[in-house]
Amino acid sequence: MPANLTPDYFKAEKWFKQAATDEEKILALEEMMRVIPKHKGTEHMRADMRKKLSALKESAEKKKKGLQHGFDIFHIPKAGAGQVVLLGLPNSGKSAIVSSITNAKTQVADFPFTTNAPIPGVAQFEDIKIEIVDMPPITVEFAPAGIVNAYRNCDLIGICIDLSGDIAEQVKICLNFLEEKRLIADENNPLGKKCFVIATKADLSTTEQIDELKKLLAKPFEIVPICADDSDSLEIMLTAIFRLLEIVRVYAKKPGEPADMKEPFVLHKGATVADLAISIHRELAEKLKTARCWGRNVHDGQNVHKTHILCDKDIIELHFA
Ligand SMILES: Nc1nc2c(ncn2[C@@H]2O[C@H](COP(=O)(O)OP(=O)(O)OP(=O)(O)O)[C@@H](O)[C@H]2O)c(=O)[nH]1
Ligand SMILES: [Mg+2]
């Protein structure tokens, strides 16, 4: 059944989209609820609005309390081997990703501004955990105050572009935001963050949209097309995330005992045997004498120096004095 929305409704929705504060959003949403035609065709929309309104009121309340205690909702404690923070316009599919691959309870809805606070979730990739953070959306006029903190402290930014929407507009808004805040890592901005593009709703698109996206990206960002219902595409995304995080997994082994293959140590690419020893125990590291390595670039059990650079999945046996 069609929704048959009225000009009054669209006016209120426009107000809502441009609202800069939770309080204003609440007022606009209440107006939308007042003027929306009340029949079966708008039942879902009205249910979404009610949920959204109560979430907004709760968040406004929390923010008020938080501010009293100097609490920053955009400071997201790190968990797992790396933190990926999503960026995108309303309805671009951010919550659907977090909801599909993590334990976090996110709200997915065919309604803009569904998410109004960051929600971190933890995804399993092979034998490690990767944190994926759902975020409130940004628009051409508005980004929540303080949102930039979440991007400044993360390890990787996942720019979500809805392939079924206006690709050029989304790319422009996301890149402007990132460039304005100097968030993109490059030779002139070593403090920036690595970014990649998650091309969402691939099920609603063809290669034409991907080609358009490629042409629009001024920087050579990696593009991973996904569909929130397709676990294979999400696994490919996690594999790309693992590579972009530039980390290695290393399994420690005590002499005469098998390696602990369950809990790898996660280190930055380029880390050495000495770095591994430090991450196990700083004081013990000073007593490190020799090490043996089983892995990609060595013979099994080869003696290696403290300065030996670790590869992903190396097994290292440490000998202390
Ligand atoms: N067909 C299809 N629909 C999707 C996909 N991912 C998300 N959607 C739909 O797109 C709408 C918006 O998804 P959300 O995940 O809530 O979008 P969001 O980016 O979190 O939106 P905000 O919270 O407003 O920023 C919902 O109706 C989803 O069901 C997808 O891969 N394919
Ligand atoms: Mg959302």
C-alpha cells in the first residue's frame, strides 16, 4: 500500500534531516509523527518513528548526564586486534554490516538517522577479533559534535557508499568531511588514518555503479563490494580489513611444549622477535637470549635473532637467560 505522504510531511522530514541537535531532531520527529497520514501504508514508518523518538530522547538524556561528568560518547575504547570505524550517510547500510558480523545489537531500519550514538561490535576473523564500530550518519549540513574523535582514534576508516543511492553525492560528502578534518593518511598527513570504501547493497547494483564509484574516488582507496545478507562478501571485507590493518599474528611456544595456537599475539607488521618478547612481558624481554622460528621465511626451528622481523602465523620459541 503506498504511503501517500503529504507536503507537510516532507517539510517536517526536511527539518528533521537538517536538525543539528538531538533536541531539534526530537521536535522535528514529533512534527513528522503529527502530520504523517495514519493508515496501513505508513504503519512501518510510524513504528520506526516511535522507536527513533524514544532512542533520541534516551540519547539526549544520556548526553546531558554525560556532559555533566565530562563523558565523551565518541571516545570508543579499543577491543580486539584493530578498530574499524564506519562512516557514511543516513541509510547507507552501516548498522546492517555491524549487525551481520558482530555481536552488537544495532538497529537497522529503512529510515534515516536510525543510529545516533556509536555502537562498537566485535567480529571474528579466523582466530582474531576485530572491532567494527557503527556510527551515526553525517550529511552535507551536519555531523554530530565530537564525532571526529571517533575517527581520529581508530585504526581504519570504512567509508560506506550505498551503491543503490546517489554515489557522486555520497563520495563528495564523505571525502569533504574526511579532508576538512584532515583524517586521510597520505605523505602530507602521517597522522591521518588509512581509509577504504565499503560499497554497500551490492545486491541492488551492477558493475556500472562500481565503475562509477572507482572513477569518482580521487584517491586509490580499496573498494570492497558487500551485501549485508551475503556472508561470503562480508568475509572478503574482513580479509581486506585484516590486510589494511597491517598486523601479524604470532604464536608463542615454550621450549619442549607445543605452541599455543589458540591465542595469537597480534603485532604491527614489521615487529621483531624483541617486540614479541616485550608484548609478553617487559621485564622478561630483557632476559631474552635466543629464539627459534617456524614459519614462512625460515627453515623449521631456525634460530633467529632478536631483530628478526615476524611474519603472519610465525611460531616463535623464546629462550630466556
Ligand atoms: N538490499 C539491501 N538492503 C540493505 C543492505 N544493507 C542495508 N540495507 C537496508 O538499508 C536500510 C538502511 O540500513 P541501515 O544499516 O540501517 O543504514 P545506516 O547506514 O545504519 O543508517 P543510519 O543509522 O541512518 O545512519 C535498511 O532498510 C536495510 O535493510 C544490503 O546489503 N542490501
Ligand atoms: Mg545506523
